[in-house]
Amino acid sequence: LYVSAMLDPLWIADMDNIIIDINPAFTRLFGYERDEVIGSSIFDFLDEESEKIMRRQFHERDKGIASTYQISIISKTEGLIPVLISGAPLIENGEVIGKIGIIKDFRHELALRDALKEERDYTEAIMDSMVDTLLVIDREYRIVKANMAARVSAGQNVTGKHCHSVFHASGEWCFLRGMECPVKIVFDTGKPYKTIHEHSDATGSSIFHEIIAYPVKDRYGEVKHAVEIMRDITERKRFEDEIELKNRELTTLNSISKILSRSLKAEDIFNNVLDRIVDLLGMDGGGIFFLDEMNRVLKCKYHRGMSEDFIKSTGRIKVGDDIPGRVALTGQSIITPDISKDTRSERSVLRHSGIKGYACIPIRGKE
């Protein structure tokens, strides 16, 4: 009575895989009458692929192991019907004497699964069509999804990796190193956040990204993930920096012209001009050397950001000696990003002074 009332089809097979019983639900789903099924091999109702799966499953039944698996069964009127089978061995006195299978019509679930896959594929196609990098990041700061632009930019499959290890080559979270982390801000505030970060591309070159991070919330309003959209603004940043530098240059030139119009005193002019140049170049200090033509000596008369002790040791240089002396002799500038590693400064007193970036430029008068 219980078996006949079941909504799901059921079949029972002996050790030779011959069907010895079915319930009415089997007839309703597959269209076969009872006498058309009883005595037939289970494999008579399977296509080639499903038969392979079934034989592997029956091997498990013979060992007394139950399992759930998906195959397709040939119906009488509708062709192949995808089903999910819960199979179990029939055991009597410790021996397997047959097997039972409870069958679930899987067409609706399969259609839903296919629809979900199609939707996921469509979503991924949209993400991959974006030229901007798109990342989905969880609360462990691990990338759970990334588009094609992200994979190309990083030169690797970034899914499953921490964002700070991919884009900053660091094992530490950005905010622990004093950096502004848009993902952390999104998780903390639940609101979108925008910033600019300097990253490294697949070749190790420095690039700038404008980052907009958005919260992804569950139905309770809790932020589960953060979506980051990163746009490469390296060219724009360089252009903006150039514009800013030009503006600073123009401002400096304008202030220098005002200095000259206000006073012709050398002390006023050189002190103020030195301040403007140090500020324009973003340096920590500087000095102006004057040439004593009779004694062929350079003397540092005006300086900023340098101690008096330092000026005493370096503020008087013979023409041709050290870096300022060579610049005075040749009229050619010497500029270096790290004076301690520059071969031109091997005999310079500046080499071990702690100075790094250094620029020495001639000031010409008359010819």
C-alpha cells in the first residue's frame, strides 16, 4: 500500500539486473505497463551513456553501498527523461539479493540548472566584455570572482587569492601598512567608496587605478561582498601630474618675477628664488654657490634645509673639484636619483652625506 501510494517511481531488480517489480508511479512517468517492464533488463531502458553510469553504480550495490546519481531513462512516448536515482542494495541475512531504485523526475530541476548556468554564463560574458577590471571580494579580502580584464592585468588567474597579494605583492592587508583600503571602508560603512591606488602590472611596471568599491548586501542588509571596479588612469595621472608641474613652474616664475620687481638686492632675490626652486622641485633643501673668479673657488652663500656644519664641510669647493666644481667648469648639469650609487660622485664629499636625489645646475651670466 505504501509503495503504491508513492509519487516517485520505484523499481526493484535482482542480482542479474532484471526488473522484478515497479510501482504505479513508474507507469505514470514512463508510460510502460507493468507487464512490459517486469522480466526486462534494466539496461533495455537506458541509452549508452546512462548504461555506463548504471553499471558502475551496480558495482557499488554488489558491495552493499547506496548512492544517488543522475541518468536518463527511455520513456515509451517522450524519449529520454533525465532522472535522479537513489539506489540501495537489498540485503538479507548479510547478503545482497537485489537492488532498489527510487526515481525522481529531474526535468524541472535540470531546466532550472541549465537556466542558472545560462544566466551565470551571460553574467560572466558581460563582466568579460568590460575593459575595466572587476573583482568580487569577500570579507577575508579574497577574490571570489574576476573578469577577463583582471586576469590579463594581473597576468594570472586571481580567483581565490588575496587582493593585496595580487595587486600590491604583499602578504599583509593594505590597511595594516597604512594604505587606504576601499574594500575595508565598504565593509565598515556599507557605503560605496572611491579612491586611487598605485599598483604593479604583470611586467612589474607601476600603474595607477581609479577604484570604485560597492557593497553587496544580503536580504538582512549585511555586507557580504565588495565589488571593486578598477580603471587604469596611468596616462591621465601622468597628464595631470604634468599639468600640475607646469602650473607650479608658472607660479614659481610668476613669483620670481614679482621678487625681481620688488627688490634688486641680491640677498632678497637669491634667498626667495632658492625657496621657490626647492619647493618647485619638491626637494628637501638646496644651495646657491657663487664663483670667486680670482681664486677659482665656489662658495655656498645661500642655502635651505642644510645644517651649518654641512655647509662648513661642503660650502667651499675648487673649480673642477667635486660635483659643483665640475658643473662650474663644464657648464653642464649633473642630476642623479641616488648620489651614493652614481659613479660620477665616487670622490665627492656628498656621496656619504645621506643625500639621495641630487641636482647641480649652472647659473649663467652674460655669456
